[in-house]
Amino acid sequence: MLKKFLSYLIPIKIYTKTSEISRTLEVTLSNGELVLDSKNTNYSYGSLQRILRKGLQYIGFEKIKTFESILLLGVAGGSVIKTLKEEINYKGKITGVELDPEIIEIANNYFNLDKTEGVTVIIDDAKKFVANTNEKYDFIIIDIFQDKSMPEFLFESDFTENIKSIVNNKGYILFNTMVLNRKDKERNKAYTELFDNSFQVDSYPGLENYNEIFIIQKLK
């Protein structure tokens, strides 16, 4: 109880783990809530949860309830899953793909991810997963970071074409990106040009200062 009270004054580090993939992972008690951070940025809960929640709001909670299947690329602590389950009351199937098993261990131990019904977590590389899956999804959330950087493959045409092919007609893609400099802005602009008029692409820059999300609907 004392730690929770003090966390409203200063963040309190609860657990630290070194990961070969994510390097430093930290569970911190901040403002009475547990958050998962890397060395330099928030990975789950905290600002990241607010950003993704905003994206879900743009699509519409009632619409999301109608989706039968959701694919989450980049699970981390599972904060967007909590939003889907507890705020939206989503009852469909959620498949999460996460590269780093150390993160999933933390998500299970500190955020009860393994106790969440209707969620299947697969330890795999997102690029390989979307290239090989035979499943299609109503909603795909892309939320992959390596500390403050984003893997280049996320913006490449091969990966994007695979994403297009596994989202159902009238389905949605929510892509969370970080924009820190001019190069990132140009990268994001080039990304939108990978979609033709069979997709509607909307962007929402400046979220929590440095994030830009894309909401993409497959029209046909």
C-alpha cells in the first residue's frame, strides 16, 4: 500500500529483466498502476495504452465488438488486450504474436495475460507469421518496437502486401508508429503510398507527442 501511495510521487521500479531481444525490460509502479517499459520508452500500459485506445476509439468500440477475429502483432504486456476485453467487452478471438518470450513471461507474471480468456499467444517473428499464416482477420493491430526504434520490415512492401492479403474485406488495420525526426516523417509518408484505392488510409499524428497511428480499412 505504501509503494502504491509513493508511486503517485515518483515511479517505483518493481522488476528488471535483461532480454536478448528487447534488452532492458522494467516493470514500474507509476501513479498506482503497473507499467512495462524498455530502457527509453513505454511498452505497455501508460502512454502506449492511451495511444492504442485512441485508435480503437477512432474505429469505434461498437464496430470492434462485431469483429470475429483480431490479430495483434507485438503483444508486450498486453495492454491493448486489456482495453479490448475490459472496456470494449470484446468476445471474439484474439491471436497475439510476440517475438520476445521474456516479455510474455513478464506479461503473464505481472499482468495476468495467461489468465485472459479468448487469447492465444504465439512466440514467433511477425514477418514470418504473416507470410505463412492461412488465417484471415477482421482487425489487425501492428504495434512492434525495439525500444525507440521500429524494424524496417514493417514499412516494406512485402510485409505490407502480406498484411493486405490476410485482412478480411471491410476489415481494419491499426498501425502504431513512432515519429522522432524528418526521416521518420518521410518513411511514414512513403508507407501510405503502398495502398491503392481499394484501401482507405487515415493518419493521426502527434499522439503523446511522438506517435502517429494509421487506421486502414480494406474497402473491397
